[in-house]
Amino acid sequence: MHPDDSHASGPPVRGLVMMSDPDLLDAVLRLAAAAGCELHRVLDAAQARPHWTAGPLVLLDAPAAQHCATAGLPRRGAVVVAARGAPPPDIWRHAVAVGAEHVVSLPDAESWLVAALTEASEGHHRGGGGVVAVVGGRGGAGASVFAAAVAVTAVREGHRALLVDCDPLGGGLDLVLGAEDLGGLRWPDIGVGGGRVPATALHAALPAPDVGRGRGELGVLSCDRSAHGPTPAAVTSVLDAGRRGGDTVVCDLPRYPTDAAVAALTAADLTLLVVPADVRSSAAAARVAAVLAEHGGAVRLVVRGPSPGGVEAQEIARALGLPLLVAMRPEPGIERALERGSAPGRPRGPLTGAARAVLAELRTVTGARVGSAP
């Protein structure tokens, strides 16, 4: 977990909580833990003053709000006053005095407060992330391997990445990284509905294979060996969590447009169509390209060598009507590496070079908000 951003070190940025009601405090601390938000507890305004303006969120109860206002603490944004049950009449006066933006009642407002705590934990200190969708132009095009290589390259460059498997018939994307025996949750166990998911909690629950040197962190959300894939709402929640958390999110999608795949395409900043350099693959990819065009977004072509018949990458790009992002030479020894469970992409190999081109394009498409150099 990187508490500040994907490259910074030092103590985490924490919210501030000051409450005299022990039951209310326990409830708020429980919600903060669920949101992955660290809170610094203080007992009075004197203790609060040094931290008052630094934290992303301040949580008070009615007596604390009155005390902070009387002590003359300056007005600031993101102050929430909480109460158990129906708010007492005087809570509004105290909230106005301290400049609070919200008064919430627990347990009714638990979901709202979890969302606010999640935003405080992640949105305050991370830039926006980006989502890449990877689709094969035909079966066996190498899209899953390429998706894994993009995520691995992001990690090796020092960024946090989330590799998401949206193909329930693909056998499990964790196999590509040799992570099938690692502990952690897969899609059938993840239990994500359509709610807001804290990215830090999500990463903590997922397998995190070691993919070599780099200061980044990789979480893999695989479909396992079952035919039960994720729901569209679950996919949307996970991708939103990764984007809020500043992750480079890479989705491996099936060629057929399942509802979950459509949800990922709709959320993607950049979509890649991976096509082997031969005529038959180009013909098969034409229908896939038409499906991708229906869902908008920036679609780019990745052509994978070798080309037995001498078909040029630009010819395939013209035939499909797509911008060519990169033409990739064959990766020597890739089959052997995958059988050994090694992460795909040698540091100076063609697979890594193509993945770097994808990450550069993602920075361009997102306005350089994601994956910038440390």
C-alpha cells in the first residue's frame, strides 16, 4: 500500500476525528477501516489545532463541533458532523458555527460516509488513474499475455497496477503470471456489487505476484477456473476504484461482447485490439473492430508478429480502419517463460517495448494524469 501516492514516501495523510460519544466513535472508526481511511483521533481543540487544516476530512460530533467553534479553529472545507439516530436540534447551530459542510445521521448515512472516507483516503493524495481494455482480434491472438505485459511494465516503471480478468472462459488470468497458487480473492469470491470499493482494500484482498524489480504494486483479479464471470456492476465498481486510486488498470476482455465486457469498454480510456500479422487474423478482427467502434472510446491497433505471408502492419490498420499504435516483433522464449510461470516481458524485449508504447499513449489520452514518470 502506498499511503501518499504511487511514488512518494513518508507518513500517510490522515483524516481527523474528535468525538466524545464512544458508540458514535466506534461506528465511525469501523466505517473508516472499511474505507481504508486512517483517522487521527484528538481529544480537544488544542490537540486538533496542529492537524486541523492538513487532513483531507474532519469528523466531529455535536459537542466537538461546539468546542472547536468556541476555540476559534479556522473554517475549512470537508468538515462533517455526525450523530447517532435523529440529529438533535442544536447540532445544526454547532455545525454552522464550525463551518461544517454536512450533518449526517448514523446508521442511515453509513454508505455516504464510507464514500466520503474513501474519497478522503484516495482522492486526496492520488491522481486519477487510467483504464486500458485489451481485446484479441481472434482466438489465440495473445491479448491476455499482452494485457499482463502492460500491467507488469507499469509496475516495473514504479506505478501501481490492477490487472482485471473479464473473460470467464479464458482459464484464469492468474495463470499467465504463475499466480494461480497465491492467496487472495478471485472474481467468484470477491462479492463486489455496484457500490463504492476502496482501492487499498481491494489490493489487499487480491493476489499480488512478484513481477521483478520496480517500486510499483500489482493486484490481479482473475476469473479463476469457473465459468462464472463478473457482473457489469462489479466490473464498473472495480474499475472506478482503480481509477480513483491512481492505478493503471488493465482489463483482459473476451472477443464476444458480454455485458461485463461492455461495461469495461464503456469505462476504458484506451482500447487495444491485438491482431496477429496475417490475412486470416485481419479478417477475423474486422468484426471485433466493428463491435469496439459501437462503444466509443479511443481504439488503437497492436499488430503482433511474425508475418508469415509478409503482411505489413499498416495494411492491417488500413483494412480495419484503426490507428496503428505499435507493430511488435515476436518475443523470443515467451512460451517457455509462460510455462515456467514467469511474468511476460523481458526488460528490453519487444513485448515490453510495445507495452511502454501503450502506457505512453494512455498518458496522452488521459492528459498525462496517469503513469507519469516518478
